[in-house]
Amino acid sequence: MITDEPPAGLEVDLETVGRQLREQRIVVFCVSPDHRAYRWLAQVTGGEWWDIYEPVPFDRLLERLARKMMQLAAKLRALLGPGSALPRHKE
């Protein structure tokens, strides 16, 4: 998520939102204003938060995102087992 807007709808229960994101295994990486809601969502989902008003280390952000994707791919390979590669697209 990249935004310079403050969070809208603060009447939303953040605990519920956090639980729903975790249940769906959604990881939140935020580049946003320093607001507790943005920081909290990144923290509880295993993501990271960066202040949009500071220089954003996009190389580090992309590296962390790629690392999370590699971890997910390793878990999926373990669940699928050997020889369970997805079929290739035929042209």
C-alpha cells in the first residue's frame, strides 16, 4: 500500500481487519503517513512500514517483498510435493 492520505473509516475495528488479513495470509507493506493504523497493519501481518515523508528505500522494500514471496513458494512446494509442478501454458 502506498498512500499519503490518513486512514479513512477509523470506526473500523482494526483487530477484525488484522484477523481477516492474517486468515487470508495477506502481508501488508505500507508506505504511508506515520499513523498507528498503518504501522499496526504492517506489523500484525508480517509486513513492514515506511514513512512516506522520508526517503523510501524501494530497493529494500522490493527485497523484503521478494523474500516473502520466496518463503511462500517454498511452503507451497512442500505442500504440493515432488512432481507437482503446474502445467505450462501451451501457445
